Amino acid sequence: MPRTRKPRAGSMQFWPRVISKYSYARIRNWPISQETKLLGFAGYKVGMTHLLISDNRPHSLTKGAEIFCPVTIVECPPIKTVSIRFYKNTQNGSKLVSDLIAESLDKELARKIITPKKKGKSPTNFDFVRLLCYTQPKLTKIGKKKPEIFEIAVGGNKEQQLAYAKEKLGKEISVSEVFKEGQFLDAHSLTKGKGFQGPVKRFGIQLRSHKSEKSRRNPGSLGPWKSQGHVMWRVAHASKTGYYLRTEYNKWIVKIENKADEINAKGGFIDYGFTKNSCILLKGSIAGSKKRLIRLTYAMRPKETLQEPPLITYASLESKQGA
């Protein structure tokens, strides 16, 4: 029987494998939208449960039948706006021109940033605006008060963006104002951190023979990969693993649940507890640990047709504790 070889695995698309600097995702590109509204939101990962839904996919083999659907629950308390940020396009990228600060800000925001004293002014020469927003973890039961702060893009032309931003400045924005049931969105999150790991766990290389000299979980003889005088960077080595920024495209919103009693499991969710705010139920799993902030945006690569929200016949509220 021939000996199978597996020198390495792991996509070179995600290279270098560097852990994230921040505890929540940074979004560098936003989709283009003609609709004047926020193009993103954020929530805290609660856990998973399962539903029984009526399959409404037009070309599905189980169309009209009742099927099992695993969903991830993301609790989305309302977010608030700190300021309107005005940007100008230059040869070296977008440049911040001015900041227009809200009149009143929550005291918890001082835990994150130095609260600005000057309110700023609205310039006339700008190309687009974005809203600087912050979360309200105090409304949840995850046990923290320090908010996260980030920018969110606004759809429409610059006049529509400015009018919308001034309307929402200093006010709360709910998830129902941004997303609707049945649409697709992108989830930006950080994977679970796993600490310092060897090349077998990091890259999935094959275990060497039990008779191999010195070690069994190392890449082994590198041969021509060392002939240039140093070990090449493509060789699988041990290092830190996890806590990477990952984006999952086209996650389907099965339901936006505004009543906590209809989604809370008996005894609460493991490592999270009970939800108190509106929740988004996304089909499938999402990277990251419980209580981690998940940033949600309009789909960058949207599907051709939007899918209607399904008819939910059953939602599991059984205990997740195994009891």
C-alpha cells in the first residue's frame, strides 16, 4: 500500500496568519447602495439553536416540506451615534475632513475614548459621510459596560447621507431599521483564539512515521526548501493560532425576533445567559466565541434573488445544558 503524503494544508489566501489587533472586526470595504440607510449593524453572539421551517426555495428538492434549520442567534441592542464624520477623496485615499459631535453622549463612552469637548462643524466640501457609532452592552446580560466604537457607512448620495446622518445624530438606531427578514448579509467576526499550536494543528500536516528520528509532529526533512540558506516562509511552523479576522458572505436572516421569551432556551444559553433585546437568527454557524461582537453589513456579493423569510413551525427552547 503506497504511503500517502500530506505536506501541508491551509489556504495561502489567509497569509500571514496574524492575530487581530482588536477584539472586533474592522471593515475596510462597504457595498454601494442607493437606499438612504445604514449599511451595517453589530450584535453579540449568543449561541446556536435549531428551527423547523417550511422550505421556500423555488428549485429545492424539498420545496414545501418541513426541514431542519440550524441558526446562530445574535443579540442586537440598539446602537447610538457619536458623530458624523466627513471624508474627502484624495490621491492617497480618503481623508477625514471634519467631525460633528452629538450634543449628549452616554457616560459609559468615557470608558472607551476621551469624550470630545468641542462639537465641531459641518463642512461644505466633502465627498461622503459616515456615522461613528457605539454599542450599548449595558442593555445585555454579558456583564460589561465598556462599549465598542466603529464607523458605519450610509447609502445614497452625499446630500442624502448628510440629511440621514443629522436625523440620527445622538439617537438610538434599532436593528429593524437596518435589516429585514429574508435578506442576505455578511458577518465579520474574529475566530476563537487557540494559543500557541504546532504545525499539525495549524496546517494539518501529516504525522510522520513512528520510527522517524527526533520528532513525529514536525514537517521533517525540508530537502530543497533549505538549499537557499534559510527555511522558506511557506513551511508549516508552530505559532499562535486563531483570533483571526474572517468574513462570511451571504448569511440568510431567517428571522428578526423582538420577543426574548420566544427564543430564550430553558436555563439560558451556555456561556451567555438570557437575551433581553432584539435578536437576529442567521442560518448556519458564525466564527467566534460567545459574547463576541459580530459586525453585520449588507452583502458585498449579493445573490441574484432575495429569499423570502420562511414559515417557522418550531423553534427549540430546550435546555442547552444537557439536562
